[in-house]
Amino acid sequence: MQPIRRTAFTLVELLVVIAIIGILVALLLPAVQAARAAARRMQCGNNLKQIGVALHTYAASNKEQFPVGSPGDAKHGVFTWLLPYLEQQNLYDSLDLENKTLNTFQEPHKFTHLSVYFCPSYPFKKVFQGNSNDHLDGAVCTYQGNGGVVRDPTKQAMTPSDNGDLPDNGVFGWQYARTIGEIKDGTSNTWCMGEFVQRDYKGGQFVDPPGNTRAWILGATRGGSRGLYSMKVFENAPNALVDRVADGIPFNYLPMGSFHSGGLQFLLCDGSVHFVSSNIEMKVYEDMATVNGREVVSAGAY
């Protein structure tokens, strides 16, 4: 009698194969996730590089001036003025630049998602609609300009604000436009823009909309409160866990931050982009927020 040949796996063999596949997936999954995170971080850096090119192209056409950070009175901020230099001329032409960003004429346009203003690591909605507070509605922008740092409020605060004093030593400011020549500390030693997602409050996640992230179309609040929507004052460490209300943090002083592991990305005034650790020394961080502080920042300090 001929021996019977098996043509299929036994149950034990099948379980062994499944176990091996499971182990391989478990080993590969972190690598895949890390690769995806790296790709998102790279895209975010490319966004900032494009913004940097747009800023310098704008300056070349406007007497070497960067855009005004905020013209006040709830009008358009820096991200609106950059639109023509980011291949968004039609959107720019559709906006009412003389009126407030929240009037009815702007409604169809403030919900336009612009990928160049949006970090792909941001895990929430790209566009928020239907909030009772219209300041929370619109297409999200995850970047903010360098609004300086308040070191001596008696000398450097341009104007008091319900949302924090506004310094005059940043790249972007309240009702003024900075020229490249005024950046005396050097364009390679001065923050220009960085990531801002205000991602959590002492470990508790903000939801719908998260934190204090705002739409790209917004420049400032209405009235005299002078809340900044296109720039931040660098008074708190990046990615710091703060509770705006409980800690008494002024809106303009909320920390820069990102959803990247370990830090966030900054655009310098020379157009270069750097990943900066959340543990950067605070003095270095603030030194690089001033345009004419005459601080010495050593190579590799950030």
C-alpha cells in the first residue's frame, strides 16, 4: 500500500505561520509609522520653505518689507498678503481687503483649505464650521509669525492689550511692517515663523476646535482687545503644557507647538527651516525672537 501524502498544513503549522506573520507585522509597524511621521514632518518643512520664499518675494516687491503682522481692527494678517506669492492670486482677488475678515463678503473664502498653511501631522479637521463664535470658524492655519518677546514691558510694549502686551522687537507686529534691513541680529539668527497648534492643556486634549488654533484669514480680534491670530509673542517654551484660563496665560502668549515628536519646525528669516527641540534653552529661544537685541547665538544652540 502506498503511503498517503499530506497536501495541506496541519493546525499546528498554520498557527505557527500566523504567529510568525504577527511577529513580523509587530516589528514592521513601528518602522512604517515612523516613516509616515517623517514624511509628514518633511511636508511640514516644505510648507515653511514655501512660505519663506513667498515672504522674500513679497519683500522684493515692497521695498524690502515683510507684510504687516496685523493691521488691527479685525482686518487681514500676514497670511492673506502672501497669497499671490503662493499661487493663490485668484483667492486673493476674491477677498475684500479693506473690510474685516469676518464680514459676510469673506464667508465663501475663509473656508478654503490651503495645504501650504496646514501641517499634515495636525490630527483634527482642516476646516471648522458652525461654531457660535465666528472666530473659531474657517480653514485652519498651523503656523504663526514671530511677534517678538516682552522683556521690559516699560520699554518694549507698543500698546497694552487684553490679550497681553505687544512688543516691538519681533519680525511681525501690530500695525507695522518690518524691513529685512531692520533685522540687525541677522536673518540666520532670527525666527520668522513657526508651528502653532496649542495642542493641549496640561495633558487634557482640546477638541472641536482644538486649543486656540485659528483660520489663516484672521489677522486680529475686533475692538481693543488686540488678540493676535497670525503671530505670537514668545513668552512660553515651545510645546509647553499650559491651561490658558487656569494659568492666566494671555492669548497672545500661548506657546508655539506641533504634533511632531520631540519638537517643532521654525522658518528663519534667511529662508532656512530647522527642527527645534522642545527642550531648547529659554534664553536662546527668546534671543532668536528679537530682531535687534544684539544677542550672540552660538552655532548649534538650537
